[in-house]
Amino acid sequence: MTILITGGAGFIGSHFTRRMVNQGRRVVALDKLTYAGNLENLKDVTEDAKPSNLLRFYTGDICEQRLVERILSEESIDTIVNFAAESHVDRSISSASTFIDTDMKGVFVLLEASKQFTINKFIQISTDEVYGTAHQGAFKETDALNPSNPYAASKAGGDRLAYAYWVTYKLPVIITRASNNYGSHQYPEKFIPLFITNALEDKKLPLYGDGKQVRDWIHVDDHCEAIDFLMTHGENGEVYNIGGGNERYNIDTAYFILDELKKPGTLIEHVKDREGHDRRYALDCAKLMSLGWKPKIRFENGLSDTVKWYINNQSWWKRIKNGEFMEYYKNQYSHRFASADSQIC
């Protein structure tokens, strides 16, 4: 079996690529290498470190039809796991067009090519954000989708397009909707790595609103294990929620990070809330757990290990927190801080 992993140099995609190669599976990774794609994420499983037949990397866009078709033809792809996505809500609010291109058109290109070359398994990686805010209880896979921002809407579009290809063409599609991921190698625009790296530099932690937004966190390794599990045990045409069972207020997560780093709570600064900010995400994962999977990593243990990784790999993230990142960060947060001495730089 040869697996095409799109977004293979990104946060979750690189973890899944590493998992597959370390299991001895042949992987073709495709990544556009935009700001969040990083070949350093794969340096321990490059062709120099492993037999050359286990990993081949292509730089390119899933929207490029000819490239996708060439890869499926020349590499004899059996399974596609689509991690490729524009994924940051804040960026989608500022500019939605690239989200529509990648998260919807890109999925269309992959599905069309999969139909043409008779792929045996297509796993579309969606998100819990397609459900919108969970005012009470937890979302089941059969609940209506109600996305609240352009990112979530674009993912909902790709999610439902994949399902339509199962219904219409019987393309063997499985859709997964995971809760918030955390772990090593996560680009520092996201909440947990941003707060860890800012705290390490004694910069302010920009906490949206009152910080009482609730997120269910799943460690990236648990998420990857669940996808691996579903490649064998999942049923075509089905949607599976993947959650960690770790609902936390954002403010509590922020204080946990500061406690781990022995930094003062005064680094937290409450800033103007994000537009259309979902208050709570929560998933009912009974369907997946009934098949025999469950998360293994306790949030406190996983987050503590994640903090240590960013402490021990400062060269990785300090290179990132320059250039494009700083321009984005200033545009996103400078007007939200109450004072000019908010240590943006």
C-alpha cells in the first residue's frame, strides 16, 4: 500500500507521515510549503535517514490537477489522507479566498483524481469547528453543521463534498472531525504554541475576551493513531468524531503553561475578542470508541511534554517567529492590546 499524505510537512501531516514511515509503510508526501509547511518537520524520516523507497516528497498544491494526477499515476497511490488545508481561523477572517481554494477546490481536485485512478481509501480530515458552538452537550456525527467563520465554512464544504462523492460515485471516503490538536512542531500562530513561545520570551499572552472559551484538546499523537485505526476499522461513507475528552477554559490552559514555565500570570493580557468566536467545542466520540479506539494521553501530561519540546527546540520556532510571522502577528494583535508597550516585537 502506498499512502499519499497531503499537507505532509505541516503540523498534523508531518506527525502522521513520521508514524507511517516508522511503521515501514511507503509514503508519498505532498505539501505546498507555504508559511506553515516545514521540511524540518520531516528531517528524521527523510530519504537519507530511511530506505529511499519509504518516503518520497513532492512540493506542490493540491489544487494543481496535473500534478495530483501525475502523482496518483506514477506512484500507484492506494490511499489518500488529506491534511492539506488553510487552518487558522484568524487568517480566514482577514482573508478567506485561500481557504476556499485549498479547503474546497483542493478537495475537489483530489476527489476527482481519486475517482479517475480508483483509489481504495480516501480520508478527509475535517474539524469539530464545522458544528459551530456547542451550547450544551456534545456534538454527534449526525448533528447539523453550523460553521461560524470562513475557515470552518470552507472545511464544512470540503467535508460535505467528500461525502457527496461517496453517495454519488461510491468513492470509498471516510471523514474525520477532530477537536483542537496540540503537540510538537505546531506553527506558533496557534493558541498553545503562541502562548508557550511568547512566555519563553517574556512577551504578553494575548487572551481573547474573558478567556472562558472552552476547547476540547487532543494530542496530535492520539489524533494520528485514530486516523491510522480508521484506515483499517473505519466504514466507508461514515463520519467519525475524534476528541480527547479534555475540555478546558482557554484561560486555564494559559495559566497551566505559565505555571510549567514558572512565569507570572501578569503576562496574560485580555484583548478584544475575535469576530464570531465560538464559545465552546465538544464532541461525542462514542461512535469511534465503540470500534475499540480511545485517546491515551492525559492533557496535563501531553501539554507538559509540549512545553518541554518548545523549550528544547527554540531554534525551530525562533526562525519561524520572524519575517512573515511578525508581520501577521502585528496586524492581528497590535490594535487589540490596550497599550503600546505590549511587547509585540
